[in-house]
Amino acid sequence: MSESGTVKAARVIERINIARRLLNVREAAQYLGRTEKSVRHLVGRRKLRSVRADGRVMLDLSDLDAWIAMYRC
């Protein structure tokens, strides 16, 4: 029996320290339940907003939540 998406998301948040607002691509992929490649693809196609600084791509938790809400059935 697998964990529900909510439980998985809660565990990811615990691991990345909820006080942080920006996540790297790996953390964002875990949060969304997708692969890093998939997240990079979404960022590249501008389907997912990102913050770029010093050669790093970071994603805001509120943008990830907005993306989830947009595709909720």
C-alpha cells in the first residue's frame, strides 16, 4: 500500500525545512512527485515559474502550489 500524495508532500517538506521558500530542482521534483528532468522541462517551456541566480534555478513554493492548483481536477 503506497502513501497518499499528502503524506509524501508532508515528508518532503519536513526534509527540506519548511522555513525555506525557494527549492532547488531536485527538491521541487520531490515536492511535485515528478522527475528532475520533468521539472526542468516545465521550467524551460515556462509552464513553471523559476528564480534564476548565479547559474542556479530555484522554484518558489507558492508557485509550485499554484501550479498544482491549476491542474487539480
